[in-house]
Amino acid sequence: MSRKTILHMLTPLRQMSPFDVNMALDAGYDATIPYTGVELSDVGNLVQDAIFSRPPDAGVATGIFIAGKDALLALDMVEAARSAMVPPFEISVFADPAGSFTTAAAMVAKVEKALAKHHGRDLRDTNIAIFGATGVVGYCTAVITAEHGANVTLVGHDGVERVNSIAATIKQRFNVTVETADGSTEENKQKVLAQAQVVLAAAKAGVQVISAAQLGEAGKLLVAADVNAVPPAGIEGVKVNANGDPIDATRAVALGPLSIGNVKYKTQAGLFQQMIQATKPVIFDFRDAFTLARDLAK
């Protein structure tokens, strides 16, 4: 007997994102049910209600999606969901708070492709500076790139206190080391850019963090990527549809938010489809998103 595919969508926020609901339904789920205001302590009970309401062979037809805007909380919720499983009663879990896990995966996958295509190298030993590093996308890009051998620097627009704290949590949770830098002044930003081979802009939408003049003086720059689609661009001069376009007065190429977003969209849809098509329950976070995004990036 074929069973309905059901996705229970959990968020600590007051509302579930319509974007995620649409994505899940378009990917093929028969039903999506939002749960709002969910706390970490609620996850275990919700998961067990879901697993015990259907026989074990329906586990692959039941999913949990974890939303919100906090990467660490989402990862903690994934672990709480995993711990609540009682084999053979298990279901699939996918976390993508504010779309950040799939956005970060897409951004890094596009950068990796651009490095290989235009400069004949990969992420290993590449100096990467992340602006907007205190946000969820910045956090995930830092972990992904550091895990693949890059020399990563988190740039703090308000000093180093917050990025130092983030670097410490990355070390503790993932056992990878990232550096930090003060980006609170234009002079400090220029010092970071002077050493950067890849610049990732993941700052708040509509905020320019790097000027065209600063980019032109970044002598080692190979790739500049920006996920901000709201004017002004996070990196001045990077067009929204840039896909390996040359940057004036440099040997670098640009990646804009639409080319990154196209891979992000396909990655999120693809992971939902993998959940639906799986023969046994799966658990996905941003590292799984990166695995898929690498196959999708062009």
C-alpha cells in the first residue's frame, strides 16, 4: 500500500517560511504541517509522536524539516531528533534554517567550480575571507571551506569579539580552526583583502561591505562571491547574475546572488526529493547540502 508522504516542519520562530513550504510541496510531499514556536526541548516529543504513529516501514514516508534563523540551534535540533529515534521506528530529518545551509553549500560549490575553471586550483590552502561572518550563511561557509582545507578568516564588521566567539564554537563543534579579523574600519578591511584569494560576502541584505575600489586593490584576489540580491550589492560592481564574470582591473572573477541562488534552489529541492525517494530514513545538514551542490554547480 502506498502511503502519503508527510513533512512535519518545525521552527522556533512565530511563522514558518512560505518559501520552505512551497519548496517541499513542489518537491513532491503530499502534505506539509508547520509547527511554530518550537523549542529544543519540544523536538524529542514531536519526533516520537511522528515515528510511533506509523509502522516502521512508513519511516521513509515521514520527514522532519528544521527551519528558523539560528544555525547552531538547528544543528542541536537535528541531534535531538536523531536521539529521539527508537529503531526500527525512524524518520528522515533535514535542517535548513533561513535557507542558510543550502545557500552556503551553493556559494562554496560555485566558488570551487570557479577556482578550478579559471585558476586551476581547489579550496585547499586558499585564503578565504568571509564578510558577514556572524550570520548563518557565513557560519556554514566557514565550516565547509575549513573542512576542505582552506585558510578561513571571519571578518567582524563590529570588531573581533563576536567572530572570536563563533570561531571558538566552530573549533569545539567541528574540530576545524578558523582565524578572525577586525573589519570595523575601511583600513582594516583593506588589510584583510590584501591577503584574500577568495572573498565571500554574506552580510545583511542591502548592505555594501566592499567597494569596487577596495576590490581593485586586492592583489591576490581570484574569486569574489556575493549572496545579497537586494541593492546595493554586498560587493560593489558584482552583478546579480554574474557567473564567473571578470572583475575590472583584477584577475578575479565574480559570482552573483542569482547564479548562487539557482544552485541553492536546486539543492534544497533535491534534498527534499532525496528524502521522498529514500529507501531508508536519512538525516541532512549543510555538509550533505554541499555534497549535492557540488554536483549541481556549473
